[in-house]
Amino acid sequence: MAGMVASVAAVAAVAGMNGSPLSPVLLEGAGPYPPFSGLAGGLGLDTFSRNWAAATAVVVMLAAIGAFLFVLREAWQRNLGVRLVLWISIAFVVVSSALPVLLSRDVYSYTIYGRIASVHHANPYVAVPNDFRSDPVFPVVGPEWRDTRAVYGPAFTMLSAGITRLVPSIAADTWAFKVVGGLAAIGLLVLIARVAGRLWPGRSAFAVAVVGCNPVFLFHAVGGGHNDVLVGLSVAGALAVLTGEASSGGPSRAGGAGERSVGPGVTRELVAAGLLTLGALVKAPAAIALVLLVAWAVWRRPRGRRLRILAAHALVVGGLVVAFAAPFFQMDDPTLGLSTLASHVGWLSPTRLFRVALGDATRGLFGAEAAAAVQTVVRVAFAATFLVVFVALARRTIRAASGGSHGPAGAQEQAATWGWALLLFALLSPVLLPWYAVWVLPLAWLLPGAPLAGLVFLSAALAASQPLAEAADYPGFFGAILLIGRYVLAPMLFLVLVWLLVDLVRRLRAGDPLAGGLPPVSPRADERQHVAGHPDGRGHRAGARTSEPQAEPVGEHSGED
């Protein structure tokens, strides 16, 4: 951990420089402050030229990636204790929260969308920042977002409006978003340590390290004040709720005696669904996990109860959606920003790699119209691929739920399915930004070899793809970064995507578990366990000791390590 501590200190020192290359343009009063400014001054970093400062920033970010990978290796080999990793990770979060805004201007978009609602009394899903050029935060909003309506969920827009209404200055607004992100990050780490320590003690230190020592999480998500940390917290909270009672094998108060030792009861499932709904109301991808959860919760019940369970989930989800969306709903953009977001394209995504390559080749041969048609086909093909993957995962979820996968392993398998779906969605989507990895990181420790390695590589690649904040200030460095990203990292991410798709197809066909550390379970064996007339549908008496593999500590018999 010493190397990770040193790398975080180095990043903090570079972020403490006046005009740090790690920070976008800062509002007056937004830092940097002591002790970070004093550390930068003491090391003489303020005397560096612009190019030397940028080179130093790139080096310290790459060093942080290397230290992160080394810590993961040590945690995987169980050379680190979970308490040590947790407390040091929390300290890293505190440092990242106290630094000036890092590597992105998105926090200024949060602020102006909130001010559009709270100060200008307009609807941020109809009005755009360009409509309020006199607003003091407008000059620092990213140029590409000044003519864009809000693209975040209504729950986060409501939070943004509340912050900008209550906090007295726009500089303080940015710090408020960072404080919210930091608190959410600490909560996320504590939940992961708690759940992993209960379900898989041997991997608990790794579970915390893959999040809390991850440069994407610390410097991009927390350091940038991104709302993706709130999405990660909702996923971690749903996981904790869903597996809390399943791991203990205790009775389900909500489900009654007929659901003893078969997983969480209705109340826990509804709470988990509510948390994922809140996450989706911050950013839509959390809805992917929500749909899979509801399908699992419905189909694991007897046929006669499924409609009631579905209605209960619909009531919780629909109630939250209506409560947060109603103040902003209008017919000008009834999707509340989703249609706008779908039109964006990121420079590092595999989708863009093929759109540009095939589009340029077609343009040279057949003209611009043919190139545009090919690019549309590529975009549709990637979207269709995710749709096929999602349907396959949903079918697997339904079969597992209706076939008796209800115990601790069933809940963990369900959560790992979320991880597969979210990871593949990030790789198949047209926009791939560093902080998107935070959606999946709370579930990383549950994933088997291929998706876990793919997620670690994705984290390292995304952290390396954006080591500087402002492209216009460092054109030479950004030119080199763009070349490496487009012609090295993007092709490698596509290869990772193909690898994951092949591994997923193999697992689905063979009936192998989607969670790491779980033994394969034959569907026929599940069917033989059912006994007609027994209330929980299992071949053992309620309260009797079970011989199912789920009763063992997860991972103790696994060859995954």
C-alpha cells in the first residue's frame, strides 16, 4: 500500500499547483487550498513550465495506475487485510474530495442545470445553458454542453436544484457536489467491505481495493464530483439489502414461513428495487440492474403469487419515478434527457472506433451519404448486440429463479448478472467515459475471471485515457493521448468486449455460474430438489440443516483464485 499512498500524495501535490493541469478552469474561491498548495509550492512544482507540469501530471497518473494494479495483486493474494485497505481507501476519498475539481467540467453542468431550476425558475429539460449567458457559472460550463438540455435523471436534477438553492455561492456549489460525492463514496466502500466480508471473506480486501484504490474512482469520479458515485452507491446498497438476509439463512419476515432460507423476502426486494430506481433517476443505466432484479423477484415465487409481487414492485418503482419526474415533465422532451444523451458519441468507445473506420472507408469510395448510412448501421448493430445480451441475461435470470436458485448463491448470482450487464453496456454504448466504470465496480468482486480482468483493464485504460483536464491548453499532449486512445486503447477495448461476449455465451450454454466462486449447478438437480407440498419447494424440512452448496462460505471451494 505504500506505493499507492505515495501515488495519491503525488497526485495531490500536482493538483495543488496554481493552474494545475489536472484541474479544469476553476471558479474564484474553488482552490487549491493548503495543505495541497503548500505541498506543491514546497516541491517547487509551481515553477514548472506548462509542458513540464503536463508531463508531470501524466507521469503521476500513470504511476497511480501501476500502484493500483500492484495493490490489486497483493489483495488478490490475501496479503492485505480488509480493515487496512478500507481505512486507507477512505483516507484517499477524503483527499480526493478536498482537492479542487479534477479532470472534468461536469460539475459546472450540474450547477447550471440546478440554477436553471432554482434561480431562473425554468425547466432544465427544456431550457439550455445558452439561454442564461449572464449566469455567473455559464463561462466555465463545457462548450459542448452549453446548448444541451439536462441529460441527468430527475432525482439528480432535483438534488442539483436543492444544492444551488441552499448554498450561497457558485464556488461553494462545486464543493457541495464534491462533498456529496465523497460521502457517497465512503458509504459505498463501507457497504462493499461489509457485504464481501460476510459473503466471501477471502476476497473482501480485494473487493474494497478494486474500488477504493482505483484511479478512475478516486480522481475521475470522486475528484471530479461526478454523480456516477451516487449510482454506484445505489448498486452497492441494493446488493447489501438483497444479500443481507440471504447470507444468514434466517427467516424472511416479509415472505412468511414459506420462504425460510431461500433468500430475501419481499420487503428486502422492494427496498433493493427502490434503491436501484433512485440510481436510475440519477443516471439511466441503473435501470438495467433494476429490470433484472424485478424479473428475479417475480419468477422465484410460485405462479399464483407472481402478479402480486410484480404489482408491488411496479408500485414502488412507479411511485418513485412519478414523485421525482412530475415537477419536470413536459411534452417537449418527455424522455427527460434520454433522447439527447443517446445522440452523443465518445472518442474511446469501440462503437466510435468502427463508426469512424468504416465511415471513412465508405466515404472515400461511395460518398458522404453512404458513410452516414454505414455509421448508423454500426451504431444500431452495437445497440442490438446489447439488447440480445440483455435478453439472454434476463432469460437466464428467469430460468434460475423459477428453477430454485433462491438461496445465498442465488442472490449473489443475481448481483453478478447485474455486473455482466452493466459492464457490457458500458463497452457497447456510444459514449465511454472514465467515471462510467463506477457503475460496475461495487460488483467487481462477485465476477469470475474474464469480466473481472476486463473490468480491471477497463479501469486502467480509462484512467490513462484522460490524464489532463483541458485539451486546448496542452494540444501536443492531447494529440498524443488521442492517437494512443484511438489506435491502441480503443482496439484493445474492442478485443476485451469480444472476449467477454465469447465467455458469456460459453457460460450461458454450459450452465456455468455468472458469479465467481460458485460451483456449477445443474438445472435438473434443482428440479429434483423440489418436493410437492413443501412450502419452500425444497427437499429438506424448514429449519433443518441444508446440504446445498450455497450454505458453504462462498469462494472457500473455488478455483477462481
